[in-house]
Amino acid sequence: MGKKEAEAEIIFVTYPIPGHLLVSIEFAKSLIKRDNRIHTITFLHWTVPLSPQSNHFARSLIASEPRIRLVTLPDVQNPPPLELFFQAAEAYILDFNKKIVPLVRDALSTLVSSPDGSDSVRVAGLVLDFFCVPLIQVADELNLPSYIFSTCNAGFVSMMKYLPERHRRLASKLDLSSGDVEHPIPGYVCSVPTKVLPPGQFVKESYEAWVEIAEKFPSVKGILVNSIECLEKNAFDYFARRPENFPPVYPVGPVLSLVDRPSPDLDPSDRNRIMRWLDDQPESSVVYICFGSFGIHGEPQIEEIARALDLAGHRFLWSIRTNPTEKASPYDLLPEGFIDRTACKGLVCDWAPQVEVLAHKATGGFVSHCGWNSVLESLWFGVPIATWPMYAEQQLNAFTMVKELGLAVELRLDYVSAYGKIVKAEEIAGAIRSLMDGKDTLRKNVKEMGEAARKALIDGGSSFVAVKRFLDELIGGGV
């Protein structure tokens, strides 16, 4: 954009867990690079019990960008009991976020009266994580426009539009026993079966929280979605027709953090060991298996995965996350003799540098939990996925990738880690074979989508244009 004196401060409020922080801060960096009208982007940050290191993590992410600052809020008094999180996670998150409303009100009042300590800078508006919608009322009180930034995809936003409409008709949580009942969610070509909706929607307290969050979506000025117009064309076409009582939806993705990804868990020597091993493997020969930071399997399921890798016979890199409270090594959970037996074709690790792994020429497939960040990374690097969702909205992501878009191999669509069911080795091995030995059409389509993602971000691309529309509306007028 053309040269103009920086005049605007944008306030971000992000739910403080690594996945949300990573993408939100990367999005903030991209805005600063795009528009020199932005003087500062300020993140209001607090700490939640399940992510006590988030402040350190966030500060390490913003260290390379001096125009992003972190304002740490005081501790929440009388937080909801942690037991609620394990019973109804969304209810816990919403309750916790309601308790930060007065803290955010105080911080914002100070920032509005003296943004970034400069009389020439004004606070232009708020960008809120979708979990932080209770803060819309604070923005309204201060006459600030508020926008939702969805770290999830357009299909998720479609579900959030549908959910209150369904609730007005039925006023009841979803029934897990009716898993194959289908929902006509707007923006989807395929009807969406109940069993792939977020598992929290089958728990009364969490379902009520989901509905309450979704009911706030029409209250904002716009919704920014970390996705690509050409990837979810039907959903974005639906929102482009401006359904009644719903704000504009902007495709601003893919927002990816390809650098500045610190991990306190990874010893540099472990990273080097992994990358050296990949360097020695043939092109597209390795299946990467990883279920995200919270994707923890018990010993019986790990044994089935190990047996599946024996059956499939492919080279593999397997990242096994363990419960930090148990302080167990991944190797302690493996069947006796597995490491020695597979030493010539596989590598087991704790944490892996995922971006570097997916970017490596040796990586040919990804057995994934289908967190949206991981899905976008796999598309960016042209690595096809076999779907094994675990929690949150991952089941819906898996359904979108397999049934709606045809860009992934189905291992499971409706697996939920909390239910404790075991996926057998034969099923896992079959999916790995389909992923690694299947038709070239899938690999070709995934690579083409990665190329389209790059085009969306360049000058004139769909996401480039959508970001410009958003910034011009937020800051005021084109440049």
C-alpha cells in the first residue's frame, strides 16, 4: 500500500492456547506487512491453567516484530473449576472468558484514551477469537467495531450459523445415538451427519455454550476466516450472497506460521536427528504420523498403530505425544522389539518440527488429527492426509476434506479420543496403503490446491483482496 503516516492501533484478543496464538500472531504480522497505516497491533493476553506457558510462547512469537506488543491482564479471580473443562470444555472456556470481561474493559479503556502512548494514534477496532465473543459488549460500549477471527475454516462458520437456527426449532442438544441423521448446513453441498459435529455438542453444558457463542456471530462487523476461497468455494459463495442477519465473511487464508515456531520441548539435537533421517529417505516414501499437541493415545492404541506400521510396510516418522503428568517416554509405550524391528525403515520421536517435516521431499503422506492448522500446512506443501480426528471441530474438518472436497483419504471421520475406542491395526494399515500407494489423482489435486493457496495471497489474489477490504473498512478509506 502507498505511504501514509501510521495512524491505527488494532487490538487482538485471542484465546491463549498455542494453536490459536500461533495463527493469530502470524495474521497480525501479515497485516503489519501489508498496511503502513497500522502503527501497532496489541494483544491482550491472560493465562489459562491448561496452558501456563502461553505468555512465554506468545512473547517468543512476537519478538521479531516490534510493532506487535503484548499487554498481560491480571489473573482471573474465582475461575471456573478445572473439573468443568474435562466434563464440558466449551462451557469452561466460555465461563472463563466471561470472567475476563471487566479486565478487558479496564485495559481497553486505557488504550482508547491513550493508544500506544501516542496522541496521533487511534484504536481502530478489535479482532476477537471466536471463543472471546463475550467481549463484543465491551467493544460496543467503547464504540469500537469488532470482528471475529476464525482459526477454523468456512465450514465451521457455516455450522455456527446453522446451530442457533436448529436450536430455535428443537431447543435440545444433539443426540449421539442419531449419528447418521443429516443436517442441511448452509454452504455445504453434502448433508452433514450428526456424528461429525463437534463432540461437545453432545454434552448439555457444552452444547449450550456452543449455541451461546454462535448466537453472537451476527453481532460483529465481519468474520475473518483462515481459509481460501477456492478451497471452500461453496461455503464462501453462500456467505457472499449475504444471508440475512449475518455479517460479511472474509477469506483471508492460508495464515501459516512457517518460521518463528518455538518449541520448548524440542532439543535441537532431536530436530537434527529427525531431519538427517529424512534426508536419507527416498522422495515421497515416508508417512508422517502425528496427532497434534493434545493428541495423546493410550498404550493399547499405540500398540495397534505399531502393528499397522508393520502390516503396511512403509517408511514412517511417528511423533508420539505422552501425558506430561506421567513423564513417560514414547518408547515405554511401544511393543517389545518394535524399535529394533523397524530401525531400517522408521523413526519414532516425541515432538517433531512439523513444518520442516511436511516441507521435506521424503514426506509422502500424513496421518493427521485434522486440526485446521495441520490441514492447511499439508495442503501448502502438497502432502495428502489420512484423517484421524481426535477432539474439538476436527471431525467436521475430516468430513470436509474427505466428503466435501475429496482432498483426503478416510481413515476415520467420527473418531473421538475421549470415547476411548480402539482403531484396529488392519484398518489403520489399509488407510496408510491408500494414502501412500493410491492413485496419483489425490496427490495431484492436493499439490494444485497448494499452488492455488499461494496465488490467493499474492497481489490480486482472493485472500489479498479480502484482507484489503477488511483493512480499508476497519481503518477507514483506501490508500
